Amino acid sequence: MDAKTGIASAALGVVVGVAIATLAATSLRKLRCNEKKKVKQPCASVQKPSPSTACSSFAEGKKCLLKDPTTKHEIRFVKKKALTPDTKVFRFKLPNSDEILGCPVGKYVIFTAIIDGQVRTRPYTPISQVTEKGYVEFVIKIYYPNADFPRGGIFSQYLDSLKKDDLVSINGPQGMFEYGGEGRVIAAVSGESSSTGQKMRETRYSCLGMVTGGSGITPMYQIIKAVLTNPKDTTKIVLLYTSRDDKNIILKRELDTFQERYDDRFTVHYVVNNAAKDSTLIEGPITEDLIKEKMPAAADDVAAFISGPPEMVNFVCVPGIDGAGYHQDHTYIFWYR
Ligand SMILES: Cc1cc2nc3c(=O)[nH]c(=O)nc-3n(C[C@H](O)[C@H](O)[C@H](O)COP(=O)(O)OP(=O)(O)OC[C@H]3O[C@@H](n4cnc5c(N)ncnc54)[C@H](O)[C@@H]3O)c2cc1C
């Protein structure tokens, strides 16, 4: 498969891709990931045996709900809290209080529900710590009806209508790669899912450059949290995050707190398409040039992570990261659709 078109994900046609090529550079950034001299292949890709399924790579003896990617489990809706005008944190209880979900950092689960008599499925990315017992949280954007979309989003509105103690069905984990801690990215070779026990490639990075937009922040946030809250993890992160306007920046408070607390390791650049008059943020739209300017300089120990709406991913992020010189082996795309 063409690296730039991504990789077809197994069960539900969720397309995740790995992209990019060639050389280039970057310019001024607050956080510099490449202060050390660039060394050829400092963290070269290492072929490793499959980390097998679900919990094994991070749970160490913990009891997991998700043991194989296709089995469905019911989780119970507990509560939700608004983050922005159309985004909420949803909290669900796992069947047993002594078990963890079993979804590695960077992966997602599939929700299934019967809505208006039809079986519907959608992927969502947990944002709670992977070691959290008894519950799981998701940040979900609700697509409310508007003039352009009179029905709005089917599944997100269904989730928004859940009452306390309602059950929803999930299965997983799904996804092409996971963040294994201390800079390690574990990716399936040849586009196969790691959940199938396929051959894996593990690469260690000292820096992650992330480009994302809207609810595409969820996998990035989970990785950022995993990196920064692990005292053994010294990986640096630069996040370029685009939103509709100043009020619709999902998880901004949490990201700002991370930046204050870990300013030597984490930098976030917010880009807003309709900036408020007094906005101090970068005025959008996000462009290839902005990506080249803000991303860490490409190197073998620097990875590019991309997620967001497909138009942004395809027409801005991929060309931008490509132009910044990231090699396809070091570029990981969560393809939202
Ligand atoms: C791997 C992966 C992980 C994901 N993780 C998350 C996550 O953690 N959190 C999250 O919120 N989403 C996530 N998504 C997106 C999610 O799966 C759904 O696509 C999303 O919730 C929309 O589903 P829906 O059924 O509500 O909309 P649909 O009914 O599928 O609507 C289809 C499309 O219509 C358009 N639309 C409808 N109403 C509006 C509106 N009011 N304004 C603008 N456009 C509109 C949108 O383009 C929308 O995507 C993820 C997607 C992928 C592929």
C-alpha cells in the first residue's frame, strides 16, 4: 500500500495511515528537541516479536476487561461534564472495580449501539490513565444539528442522550500503534493490527512532534499525559493544535497545566481559525508552513504524530510533515473519519 494513503485498519474500515518522505528543517521553537547533534540512526528501528494482545505490554499482572479485540463488553454510563460548548468528558464504570480497561496508550475502542433500529459503531479513544481501575473516561465531541447538518451526528448524540446506569457495548483495543512508554512507539509492520499478534516494530524516540485538530486531540492527550506523568519518561513533546475558536479548544486547561508544570519538556502552540479580538493564540488556519515552522526538526529520534479531521490530515498535516522532512517510518497517523 502507498505509504501516503495510510493503512486500512482491520475490523471497521477505520483508516489509519503511515506517511511521508524526504528532507527539510525547522525554525524557531520554544522547546528544542534537537539541541543535541543529529546522529545518523541514533534510535534505529528495532524489529521485535509481537507484544501479543491487549494488556501485556503495560498492565503487568493486572486484570483487564479487554482481552481480545473482537469480544464485546458492556460498560455502564456514570456521568458527563462539559469541557467546551460541544465537548464533554464521559465517565463509564467497568464491570469489575478491580480491573483496568486494557486499552494501551494510543489505541482506541469501538462503541456499538442500536440506534433507530440500526447497528451503529464508532471508534473513541480513552483519555483516562491506562492503569485506572474500575472506570474509563472519554472526551467526546457532540455533533449537534445545525443548518448545514440538520440531523447532526448519529452516535455522538446517542451518547449524549445516555442516562445514568445505561449500558453501552465496547470492544477493542484497536489501532495500528501504541505508545509503550519512555519514548517507545510500537507499530504493526505492514499495516496489520498489533491486536492480531502480528509482527511489530519498536522504535525509541527522544521527541514527539504532534499536529492535531479538534477532537483529534484525544489520542495525543493520552500520550502526552502518559509521557509527562511518568517520572522515568524524559521524552520531549511539541504540540501544534488547531481549533475553531478560543472557546472550542478541548482540554486547554489540562494542556496549559502540563505546559506550566513541565515547560522544559512540553510546548503547546494553539492555532484558532476565528481568533477572538484579544486572542494571544496563533491565528489560523493551520498551514504547511506553520507546521514546518513549529514542529521539531526531523531526525531519526523524532516522531511525528498526526490526528484530526481527514481534510486537515490529508491536505495540510501530511504535506506539512512531509515538507518538514519527516521520514515515513517516523510518522504515525490517526486518521479520523
Ligand atoms: C480512530 C478514531 C478515534 C476517535 N476518537 C474519538 C474521540 O476520542 N472523541 C471524539 O469525539 N471522536 C472520536 N472519533 C470520531 C468518532 O468516531 C465519530 O466519527 C464522531 O463522534 C462523529 O460520529 P457521529 O455518529 O456523531 O457523526 P456522524 O453521524 O457519523 O456524522 C458524520 C459527519 O457529519 C458531519 N456533521 C454532523 N453534524 C455536524 C455538525 N453539527 N457540525 C459539523 N459537522 C457535522 C461531521 O463531519 C461528522 O463526522 C474518533 C475517530 C477515529 C477514526
